[in-house]
Amino acid sequence: MRVALINEGGYPYRVATAGTWCHRLVAGLDEHDFHLVTIVDATLRRTYPVLTNNPSLTPVPVTGRPIAPEKGPARTQHRRAATHATVLMCRGMLDDSPHGAAMFRAGLRRLAALAADGTHPQAGVPLADVLLDAWRAAGGAARTPLVRINVAEAEAAARLLENATRALSAPPPDVELCHVVDGGLATLVALGARWRAGIPYLITEHDAYLHAPLVGRAGSRAGVRAVLLRFLRALTRLGYAEAAAVVAPSERMRRWALHHGAPRELVRVVPPGVDPQDHPRLGDPPDHPLIAWVGPPEELPMLRQAFRLLRERLPDARLVVLGSGPPVPLPDGMGWSGPVPTRTTVYAGACVVAISGADEAMPYPLIEAMFSGRATVCTEHGGLSAAVGIAAMVVPPADPDRLAGAWVRLLSDRQLRDELAATARRRARTLFSLGAMLDGFRGAYTEAAAAGAEPATGVAQPAVPAGPVPALEETIGHDMMSPRWRRVLAEFAR
């Protein structure tokens, strides 16, 4: 089968958790040809090696000067049609009703049709004005008041949305199935391929859109962030509604999909997998009480506090933090590991491994600790606690007292450490083997391709709708249009 693996800015350019997952998938399913489609915001160099079943790589740029229609009547018609579609998109993403979802879908589908010739779908559209008008209208009718946005925030959000919708201009890949990784802008590419060429797609989201790259570009501007979250929420719901299958890597992400309207019968869980041969059981742990810690830098203050509490009860205890950190003072007995070839290199010298809040969607540090045969303490983040089950000691996040207490108990009880380590290794071999992951996606690909074999009705649409653009009142209702927006539309109608 020919499969397009669509992701945003990661594989095969940046080494990251999602990139490692993609590479294992492509390498393991060598009976399929994977055509990589990657949304990029800069010129990047490939870092992952080329595999024999990876015949093509298509970058989809979403920055730089957009391609606009040639001047003349075609540009005017494109601008009018794109403005109409953008109004539907903005109104729809701010309306939580089924009517709002239909408006959002109609707006994006029209933009996808306009982008079929490779032009930027929103070229010439006064998106900031459209967005600000829609936001003010929705704010007056919403049960929960929207965050107020000013003109500067609307313009900043408009620039980011204009870049995002360029993904709709990506040409449909010559494949039988698209596989969207992590949703977001990758979903736009898959939607365009489905609407224009009838290609079915499935989605695997490893984390919520709250942490999407698009949201990160908003910085600390609350108004811009609010706009982008509204757009991504509407896009996520639409992506689930149009997908042939939703393959979640964890129970946490399955619940996320169901919460956003994914049909229950289309959602399955296929956990991330690692090759057990790459992670054999480590030898017996050392006799000295050493803890290896993996977690985000922002949790270092809490970690230092927990370690001080530990040393009050076990003065000989030591702790090593994976990686190289900032030059900040650390308590006696606590230090950095520095560069290491693998995490298990550090795990081998430790009695206990502590995992805190890192990669909770795809918790490879935790999975590797489970395979290695080390007793583990992890924080109760959704992805971590669900992955480990009863095979580790789980403590609340940001609770140094409970964390120190768990360390004391494990370091003082060799039998408990051995029992947890054995249970964790059995659980890892059952749930997180690479073979189980690959078999899960083999089945999902076959079912999704068969279920989506029939093209959607009316996928073939002209790049610019023929004839006059329908009045907005016919779609969103005359009473929803402010006088300000009627003046803007009248200007484009001339």
C-alpha cells in the first residue's frame, strides 16, 4: 500500500520523540511505501536516514511570500470567494453548535478548492478584520464570554492563521491512504487530499493541541493564543469527523478524541512500541542508594526540595539528573549525568528511576526503565500513570513530600524494588513491544483504506467557484452580520 505519512516540522528533519516513533513505524512496516509529507517553516536538513520504502519526501512550506493568483478578474474573483470562505471559517470556529461546525467545514472546504492550483487560499483576504468582527459578534452571543482581543492581537493571529491555511494548497499525494501524525496543520493537508482526490486518512495524535507548535508561536499574548486554540479545536473536531480511523497511542488520547466528537467505533488504542532486543534486562542494581531522574527543567526546584527531604532520612542517598543542566547550585549528593549515549546507561548505575512529566504522550523514558528492570517512581501525569499501571510507585505531581516518601520506601526495601521491576518488565513486554505496535497499524491501515475507498460526494470542485458568490446572509444569517462587516464585503463586491 502507498501511504502518505503527514507530520508538522518533525520527521525526518528534527530528532524528537514523534520523529523516533515515525521512523520505527516506517522501518517496521516495510511492506508499505511511505511518502513523507512534512509541514516546514524553514529550510531544514534531513537527519533521519532514508529507508528503502521511503520513495519520496515533500516539504510543505507555510512561511515566506505566498503564491497569489495573477492580476485581473481572476484575482478579484479569488479574493471575493476566499473572503466569503474565511467568514465561514471564523464564524464557525467560534460557534460550538452543529451549525457552527458545518460553517467551519464549509469555509475550509471552499478554501481547499481555491487552493487546488497551488495558490494561497486566503490571498488578499482582510483576515484580521474578518476575525475581529466574528470575535466581537460571537462574544456578545456566547454563554461563556470570550477573551477580549484588540486590533494588534487580531492582526498577529491573522498572520499565523494565514500561514496555517497554506497547508491546504499542498497537492494531494499519489497514495491510497494518508496517516496524519499529531493533527494540527497536518490535518489540513489530509483534508485537502480527501476533498479534492477522495483519499481516506487516519489520525494518530500523541498530544493535545494545547501544546501544538501553532499555539507556541502566540507567545505570551493571551488574545492570540485564544484565537489559535479556537481554530485548532474546530479543526480537531472536523479532522475526527472526516477521518476513516483514529488510532490513539494511549487511553488518555483516546478519551481526548472521544471528548472532541470522534465516533467511538472508529477509535482504537495502539501503544508506542520499542524493540525488546534493544532494551535487555540490566544487571543487578548497585548497593549504594542512587536515584536516576528524568524530567523537565522547570521541575528542578521541586526536585531539589524532595531530595533534601530524602537526605534527612537517608544521608547516603544520591541523585543523578539525566542530561546537562544550567549552572545552578545543587544540594550535596545531587548532580548531572552529562552527555550519555542512552538513558539506560544512567539507569544501569541506579537503584531507582524517577520519571516526572516528560513525554507523557509517548513516555519512552518510562517504557525503557520498565524494560530495563529497574524499580520506578513516576508522577501522576495522564500518560505516565496510565502506561505504568501498578508496576511502579505513582505520586502526585509537584508534591515533594510524597516523592521523597516513595524514594525512601523503595531504597529501604530491596524486595519491593525487585517485585516492581519484574512486574514492570512483564507489562512492558506485553503492552509496549514494537511488534504489537506494528501489527496494530497493519490492521488499522487495511480497515481505514477499505472504509474510505468511496470518494466523498462532490470532491471535485473548481479552483474558483463559477458564477457570483452567494450572499453571506444565505449561510450565516442576516442578523449575524455587523454593519462594519457589510461595509467590508461591499468594498470587495465592487
